[in-house]
Amino acid sequence: MRLGIRCSAVTSIAVLILAMSNTSMAQKTGRYAGYGAGIGALVGLVAGGDLGDVAVGAAVGAAGGAATGAYSDSKDRERAAIREKQRAEQAQRRAEAAAKQQAAEAAAAKQQAAEAAAKQQAAAPASPTAAADAELVALIGQDNYEAYKALRECQYKRAYALVQVGAVSDNPDHQLAALWLEAVIAGDQGDSARAKTVYPRIVDHDRDIDSAQQASLETDRFMLDVREERRALGMPSCRT
């Protein structure tokens, strides 16, 4: 009979502790508190003693479980912060690697263009065409001139790399030529989103352009000229 009363009392205390846990703690803390109360009750029962010992054991276990839950929540937040920091560092490393790769590609393209120009100049005799090319190079810059030829041949990646070099030229005219070329390269590829990012910069650098809409119209005209030149030279269309 005493065992039945004892079990009934323990059950009531456990229910009361669990009810208090559910109403006063978060779900995870409550779960730890439940485990803590069970362990505390078991310790009280195994250690022996009267009903008061069991109740004290359960209460102590519940308090310990709640503290464990709160500590676990704190550790979870700490681990989440560490993971977020690691993700940010990884993203920064990827961005730096991409920037280095882009710079290397631009430098390689510039070197190739310089070598090709040197070979062409050494091998070919002076001609009206060569003179016109030299004049064009002086106007827009060697890098932009090679970028234009790459665009004409549908070599978009190389054209973009060369344009990035032209954009940092000390000559303002070369910088402006690089902007126009970047817009045309994007337009010829059908990348209207990228072209739209260039138009405001053209407005800032070209005194003859008053709006992004005007820059867009001039880019379209330029692009049509490039395509017409491809046809005149018997080059295939870049559009598949």
C-alpha cells in the first residue's frame, strides 16, 4: 500500500514538474528539464529514503535539466555565429580568388595582344590600312582596339578581359572607349542587364550623352555596325 502511495505521489510530482517546464521554458529547455527530472527521481528512488527524498531528487534534476537546456541554447547560438563567420570568410576568399583570376586573365590577354601587335607590325609592310589602324589605336588605345577585334570575332571573354584593361588607362578617351565597348559586348551577347549597368557610367564620362536611354540607342547603333562589318568581311554571325 505504501509503495502504491509512493508511486502515485512520485507520478503527481513528475506531472507537476513537467507542467511547470512546459509553461515556463522553451521547447528545447523543457525537454532537457524533463530528462533532468526523470534522472533526479530515479536517483532519489535508487538512493532510498522517504517520499521527500524522491521529490527533492526530481526537483533538483529538473533544475539541472533546465540549466543544461539554457547552456545548450547558448552553445547553439555560439556555433551558429561561428558558422556564419566561416561562411562570410569563405565568400570573401572566393571573391578574392575570382578577382585575382580576372586580373590574371586581363594581364594575359594584354600580353597576347601586345605580342600579336608586335609580330604583325614586324611582318607587315606599311600600308594605308596599317596607317589607319595606327590612328585608331592612338584614338581608342591598343587594348580597346584588340577588344574590338575580339568582339568582331565573337570572342566575348577575351574582349571583356581587354576592355577591363582599357578601362584603367590613364587616357580619358581610352577609358570612354572601354565603356562603350563593354556596353556593345553585352548587347551583342543579349546580356541587357549588364549593358544597363554600363549606361549610367557612359553618361558620367561622355559629355555628348545626356541619359541612359540615349546611351542605349547609341549602343544599339554601334552594335548594328559591328554586325554589318562581320557580314562585309564574310565572318559568321555570333548569334546561334
